[in-house]
Amino acid sequence: MILNLDPKFAPFQNQEEIKFQSFTFSGGEPHIKIAPDFDPNRKVTITHRLNSFNDLGLLCVTVDALRRMDVKIIDLFIPYFPAARQDRVMIPGEPLSVKVYADIINAMQLNKVFVFDAHSEVTPALLNNSTVIPNYTFIKEVLNRIGENVKLISPDGGALKKIYKVSEFLGGVEVVECSKSRDVKTGKLSGFKVYNEDLQGMDCLIVDDICDGGGTFVGLAEELKKKNAGKLYLAVSHGIFNKGFEVLNCFDGIFTTNSFKDFEGESVQVIGLDQLV
């Protein structure tokens, strides 16, 4: 059985849904009332998009409510794992935020926790009973739409291991390695490099897990064009796009999923997770 805490997010089709009502008290506390008309002996899978600490709070009270209804087996599907980018302490005074979220979820003692395209290996290492769903089928669907005669672009060293696995899944699509520099105190990006001297007019698909402001991809697009790239495409598993799409107008096509939020009438092609999991 499925309990979709975000009513607009239903990644698993053709499964019986548990009815509930949720709201937020005037003091800011999330609350839920779950309809008791289901068999508590059946496994329940909760799905949610954790975009704020309040979303995490709703998840916590939901699990507590299900336990009090004597539900024994609870799985969780949270495609975008919050704070996954804060997976190391760069300067004194910072938290290890990914561990904060993982500790809270681990305390719920869930049967399985599914995450889509985790940012790094730190998330599954910290998260008990976790399964990471890779981005392979997402990128395959992107190539179905733009054509397979492209080069896969790894934006930085952190993406290398994953992108070579994508390439292997796709039968050996060529990978071009790139790099950048980031000031850990200010976050400013510089020093973009493309380790291929002549792309010979080939179309290029940058593959990464998250697009927040998009600075990495804009800077990289400029360097790719200098190296004689053809059309430029961007595929990110988790689209935040906090600066909008105008800053990304250097791309001929942008692709993402609905793991973080929905997009309507935007300059992006969305491949729903219901097609990928």
C-alpha cells in the first residue's frame, strides 16, 4: 500500500493508496490523520519530497501514527535526499548536515529507504537499510529524445564515478571529463576546464545529479563551446533551478525529473519518476 504525503507526487502507479488528512497547526507543527480502513499487516510505502524541515516533520509524525496503528513494515521513498551536498565539513563551524537528516530517519527504524541518484556515497553509507536507484534509465530516456550520437560530459571530479557507470549501462557512450574550482568560503566558481581539445561539432550532454543555481553548467557551457561543441544539453536528476531558466539559455535542451518539485509551463522537459522506478 502507498501513502503519498505529497498529493501531487505519486511515483508508484496502480497501487492502493491510504487516505489521510494533513495540515499545519498555527504554531507551525505538521499533523496528520490517517484513515484506519486498511490492513495494518500489509507493508506500507511512504513517498514524499523532502524540501524543508517541515516536510521531514510530517514524515516523522506519519511514521509514528502508522506505528500506533500497528503497522509493522514501513518503506520510504524520498527521491531527493536533503542536505546531501553537505556531506563533509569544509570549514570550522559547519555542520555535517547530511548526517543530521540521516540520523533522524534512521531513528524511525524503517524497513527500507529508497533514494534516487544520491549525491555521493556518503548518503547510503549513513542511511540504514538504504537502496539507491541510479539515474541510468533517466539518462537513457533523455538520449531517446535527443539522439544517441552525443558525448557525455562529466562536470567535475565528483561526478566521474557515476557517469562512467551510466556510460557502461548505455553501451559505452564516450565521456569527456571536466573540472572546476570552488572557493569553499564564498562558493564562487572559477577555473573551468574541458579535457578534450576538439569536440569536432559533436553534441554534448552534461549529466549531474543536482542543478541549484546553475553556475557550474553555465561556466562549463562556455568552455565546451570554445572546444567546438555542437548542441549543448543538460540532464539533472534533481532540478531546483532557484535562479530560473533564463540563466541556462545557453542550452538547447534541459531535462530533469519531478524528484524535487513539479514544473508547469517551464523551459524544461520533465521525465516523471513514475516512468523510472
